[in-house]
Amino acid sequence: MPDTTADARARQDRTTAAGLTGTAAVCVVLAAGSGHRWPVLVAAGALVGAVMVYRRVMRGAYAYWVAWAVSPVLSLLLLWAQPSDLRDAAALLALPWAGLSAVVALVLFMLWRSRRGGHLDWVVWHPDLGLLRREQTKRAALDWARWHYGEPSLIDRLDRAPELARQRPLYPYADRPLKQADRPQESL
């Protein structure tokens, strides 16, 4: 399967973000070894650039967790770059902000990860009938297919079958159990 332009651009953006992150790491090591403040500022700029480039690649709800995860690192880098006479005053703002943004980043990461790129829904479908049911979890989709529908059907994540996202489910109501009359009839 040939690469599309979007795939090539996404790969290039990932490579650029990794290069900028590596540049930031080298600048931090250089600053630690030399005692100069300017490499810390260059590292902060490189991290901001890495987030901006990588954010174009990430898709889905809660994908901005990356920016929140870099925020505490930037706060600590900018605190390190402060002159020693201002460092104590800056620490009063930078350290609580770093802690808060780290917690927000963790929560957003967990939400982002659970949604698997924004596609939390699982679908129960049949090749001839189309979309039967959408559920939020795999377990709920399996239970519905096994206990309510009872006929052979397929279960998959919605992002693996995007053509089903446009279809309306044949059985949209969870609180309405299926009756025998509601079941599709098999032709002989």
C-alpha cells in the first residue's frame, strides 16, 4: 500500500518533533555542564516547537495532553533560567503551576488513551444488515450481541470500520429489549 501525502507529512512531523526534543535534551545537558542560562532558553523554545509540530499529528479528543505534559518541564526550565536573585520569587509561581499542569496532563492522557484516538465506541454489525448497535465499551458490545441479539454478528471498534459511523443503528435503544418480531428474518 503506497504512502499517501498525509502519511508522509505525519511521519515528517513526528521526525521533526523528535529532533526538536533531542535538541532540547542536548541544550539541557549543555546548560548543566556549562552553567550558562542561554541553552536553557533554547531548550524551552525547542520544546515549544516540538509540541506545536507533534500536535498536528495527534488526533482525537483529549489529544492536547501533550501540551499539558510539556508545561511543567517548561516551567522548571524557565525557573532554572532565572537569575539567582529572582529564582525564589519565581518558584512561588512556577512550582505550583508545574504540579497542577502535571496532574491535568495525567488526567487528559488517561482520557485520551481510553478513547483510543477519539473512537471509544464499539459497533456490532452484520455484513448484510449493516450497523446493528453502537456501545461505548467492547464488553457492552459483546454482551449486547450475545444476550440481546443472539445471532451471529461482527464486533469491531468504530475507527476500524469508519463507514459504519455514518449509519444509523437498527437497535439504538439500550432500554428497549428486542422482541422476536424485531429480529431480522433470515431468508431460506
